[in-house]
Amino acid sequence: MPVLPVGGETSFAANEAVVMRSAAVDVTKGVIAGARHWLMEEAPEATVAAGVRFIDVPSPRQRGARAPAGT
């Protein structure tokens, strides 16, 4: 399943993706520029745009890439 962990630039940033990769294979990191912890309150347009871009772009598995062995 594709996963989009999103963090604020001055808070968790890309560390959200690092953590999620311990539980998921198809992880796309999302970082909201200028945001801290409260993404929807601090940068609602950028946060929604990140989600929309993620939904609109097929994941590697949807494009026909082979899943790693054991998944």
C-alpha cells in the first residue's frame, strides 16, 4: 500500500518517512516548507496539495514494478 508520511520542515520533516519505512515498502516522503508541527493550521494549502499530488501519481507498484521478495 502506498504511504505518504508528511512532516513540517522545521519539525519532523523527512523523519516521518524514515520511521514509516520500518513498516512499509512503498513510502513517499512529504515535507511542508515553512511548517512546524500543525500542518493543516500552518500551511493548509500546501498540505492538501501534497495529498492531492500523492493520490494523482501512480505508485511504483501501480506502474508495474515488481514487489521486493518477501512482501
